[in-house]
Amino acid sequence: EDEAIIALDIVDIVRGIGHRVTGTARTHVEAVALALDDRPDLILADIQLADKSSGIEAVNEILAEFPDTPVIFITAFPDDRMRDRAMRSGAISFMSKPYSDANLIVCLDRALKAA
């Protein structure tokens, strides 16, 4: 997630329902390094990252190492082309910003149960 306030909100929601957060990343390189350092049980990813790199490409690189990891994309760019590209990368869910806490919690629960 490239926006610090949104990243903090997501961390609060995830921790609030009892999960551990491995960390947050603002760029493709940071995301991949974080995942390789501490294998995630779930990936929450933005489509466009802080350095204009692609969250989809970062997820693809992570999934090459950990193919069974569920992915939820949360983005401010919810057009059909991006949604299709994200879903083809292996995402379980695709959410638009702004999101509600309740909607994120439902998506998290579904993704973790599907894993």
C-alpha cells in the first residue's frame, strides 16, 4: 500500500480481528523482500505502488515462491481491465477504495478459509 494512512487502517483492522501483520511495503521491491523474509499467510496488495511499480507484478513474483498464498487486491483504480488482470494473477478478491471495515473483514475471512 502506497498511502501510509490506508496502510495503518488496514493493519489496525487485520490486527483487530486477531491476525499478525508481517509488515507493510510501499514498493514492489519492499513487498517481495518482506514476503521472502517472512512468508505471508495472506497478501493484501494495492495495484499501483508508491514508486509507480505494479502491485500485480509484485504479487506474481511472491506467488512464484509461495503459490498457495491467497491474495486480496485493494485499489483506487477499479476498472474492469485492472480487475481482470488482478484476478488472473491469482487474487481471491478485488476491493475498491474506499472500502468499509466490514467488507474488508468479510474478504479476509473468505480468503483465509479458501486457503
